[in-house]
Amino acid sequence: MSKDNTKLPLKRALTQDKMTAHNAKAFLVTCMDFRFINDEVSHMQEKGYDVNFDTFVLAGVSIGINQTKYPEWEKTLYDHIEISKSLHHIKKVILFDHLDCGAYKTFLPGFKNEEEERALHVEQLKIAAEKLKKKFSDLKIVCKIMDTKRNVEKVLVLK
């Protein structure tokens, strides 16, 4: 919504033909936080993905993979990556964390500021990326963090 509470028009993204498309450029793992979804998809558009990626929603992304309270989350992610590889021939997984993350506050409480939270994200992204690379050695793993002002930092790439 704009400042005067009117809806702004949404830009339609270019997509592949739904009947003939079979290849996706990437597999995007994004947090469930509604505040960031549009900005993450817009970032992917700006990077040339044209909504040509499979999407998996996992609370906290990297901490969602690494936490131990719900071990089935990690297995479910792996199962979806396998399906995406098989059906859409992905070559890359993008882990897209964001700051001010409720999952981080739930699973790793106690950080005092954005700088401490960012450091936790970097640490957890590296752990998650290494797990993914061990399981899927043929896939490129890319890790990103978005802050609350929509700035995106590429943290790690494993080829």
C-alpha cells in the first residue's frame, strides 16, 4: 500500500510457458515471514531469475535447517531438493535469510543487536551450506541475508 492507503499495481514477472518449461534456474529457500517475501522475490527478479526458481518456505531458513527441535524440517527440505533436481533439473540452492527473524529469536535467543544477529546468521548459513553441500555435492550453494531496509548481502558461495 502507498502512504495514502491505495494499492500499488503489482509488476507481473515473466515466466516460462507452463506447458513446456521443465528447467528451473535455482531452488530458493526463504523464510515464512510475510514482511520479506515480496522483497526477496523482487531481489530474485532483479538478479534475472524471472520467477524461474522453485521455492521452499522454512522458518528461519538456516536456523530452520540447523535446529534440533524439529529434525523433520531438515529431512523435508532435502526431500524437496531431490524432487526439484529430478523434475526441474536445478543446479543451485539459494538460502535466503533475513534479519529481525522470529525463528532466530526462538531458537537462538539472547543476541542484543542487529550486528550480533547478523553474525549468528553468517555462522548458521555456513553450517547449513556445508550440510547441503555434503548431501548435494553436485549443486552450487549460495547464501544471502536481507536486512530490514531491503539490502542484500551475499555471504557465501560453495561451488
